[in-house]
Amino acid sequence: MDAATLVGSLLIVALLAYALADVLGRWMGVGALAWGNRAQPKIALTFDDGPSEQTEPLLNLLQKHGCKATFFLTGQKAEQHPDLIAKIASAGHQIEAHGYWHRPAVLMAPWTEWEHIQKSPGKLYRPPWGIHSPFTRLFARLQGKQIALWDLESQDWLDKPAGQLVERMLFYLKGGSVVLLHDGPVRTLRVLELLLPKLVENGYEAVTLDELAAKPLGPRQGLIRINQGYEERYDRKVNSIKVGYRYDHILRLEIQPYPGPDLPEYPRGTPCAHIHFESARMADMSPMQVLRAFRETFKETVKFLEEHPEVRFLFGYSYLGQGALALGFKTHPVPKAMEMQSKITTAWFAWLYRGEIARHLFTDPAQVVYITRETILSKYGPKPKAQ
């Protein structure tokens, strides 16, 4: 092998190592902290890039609404503003490391990345932009730091109206979420002014990452993390509607003509709403928590039906089995042509979202589960007042 071939081969190996590190480290987040228990109302608001001239206004907003947060500070800025560091700490917020310089790991030599991590104190380390080199995890571990990422981006760096950013965040926020925000953009202040009251209204409790008690993601959770991007693209494509914004609500709806098979009451083509279950949230719930969450969500579904009188029923392809009957659902077998697909999908979901729900409910092949408009309105609508 001549020198040029050797150099070319080494370059290819290096590029593959950097690509694999970023896929496993940033996109999948394997081994990193990214969310907590989905069945609980606790979430973590995290702020990168500070401190800045916006730090004090941020602290005032958080105090006003009784929220705690975690600040991932850039070492250079922290050295320039020790007074702000003291104010963050005295307000009871958590302070962690965002590196000394705000540089992506792929643009640093290994010895520079080591110094970058070492000079930014904290037991948690969030790489700038989440970008990983093949050395990021090793260097962090050798220095006693745990990588901390997120599961929901606020997109507060985009030139979009604050109300639009907040609406998207509420759509995808879940119990246990770690929200990525930034200490610097003025837009972030406006986002928080709108967001924080909504968090309280919908039962969320903003705590530090330590209080969230997140656990490192395994390969299964890494696949779930990647799938979040697909879900958001799908929701935009079909205009999914969120049913309620409370931390324990578990349905998104897609209005469409019913695609079949024919049901006893409804033929193909009947206007309906396709249910998309919040599987990641349900996986952390016990069966009784799921039943309670369905009942609460269906109270909000009444409002949806009032706003969409054309929708005759809600349906989904699900593994809820007998549990669905207690909620007012009816079941119908899937067509023969779908049986094999149903078995494969059952096995996939049982593995991906295994937990209390997976053990109890992901056992039989999927069925069509549906609930009529009349059932929801009568069972979950407001009761008439006694005369």
C-alpha cells in the first residue's frame, strides 16, 4: 500500500468515526441524559450559552412563576460575569458546563477539546450544538462528567413569532421533557412570558435536571429519540390536532375519511379522526394511569367534536385489547391482509416501548378500536345540572 492510499484509507476511517460518534452521540443520544419519567409532571428547562445581558430578566421570569432551571454556561462568559453566576446559584438554579469556548467538537483538535471540557466546571456537560467527536464521551467520562442533551428544542434562535414557537413546544412537551432554550436571545424572554403560565396551567412543574432524575438513554430510547423528528414531520404533513395540553394527555388526532375495513356502523369513507397514541408517554404509565389519562383526554375531545361536527367517530389500530372496552371503545378485526403486518408491528412496539403498558397490553395482534361521537359526548361530556 503506497502512502497516498494509506492516507486516503485513514481519512475515510476518521470520517466514519466522526459520523458514527455524531449519530450515536447527538442524534440518538445513547448514554446521555435527555428526559425523565413520562408519567410525572416534572420537566426541566435548560438554558445554553450564558451568562448574558438577558440572564437577570430570565431569572426574574422564572422566579415570578415559581420555576427552577438548569444553566449550561460557557466558560469564557462565566469568567467575565461572576456576579451573574452568583445570582443564578442564589436563586436555586442548577449550574452546569457548556464547554469553555462555544465551538463544535468537530472543529477542535482532540487536545483542544480536552481543555474545552476541563476548563468548564460542572458534573454535567452539554456539547455546543450537541455535536460530538469520537473523543467527546471519553473525555467527559475521564473528567467525571455526564453528557446531558434534551428531547425538545424551543427553536428560540429562529426568526419566528414567540407565540408560534410556544404553540409548537406545548404540542410536543411531555412529562419528563428536557427543553433546550438559550440565555441570550431577546426572543427567549418573550417565549418564556407566554410559556411559563401555560406550564403551570397544564400541571407541569419546572425543576432542575438533578430533581428530574433522568437516566442515561439506552439503544431503545435512542431509536425513540430519532423517531421524534419523524413524528413532527408527519404531524405537519397531516395537520395533526393535539387533544389537550396537560402533561398526562395522550392523543393526537388526524381528520380523514375512514380508510376501512367497513365497521358495523360506518362504511369506508365516513368522516372520522384517526387516533395517534402518545406511546412514549403511555410506556411509563401503569394501566390505571392510562385509564385515567384517557378519561381526562376525552373530556378535551368533547371540545374537539364540538368544533368538528363532521367527525362521526375516532379510530386507531391498537393493542389496547380489553382495556379499550372499559373506556367505551368497540373493537373490530383487522383485514386478513393486515394480520402479518399487525404481528410485526406488535412485536416492534412491545420491544421499543416495553414497560408496564407493554407487559400488560401489547400482547395480542392489533385491532381496529373505535369510539363513536355519541359515546364520547354522553360518557365524557358535561353532565346536565339537576333541576
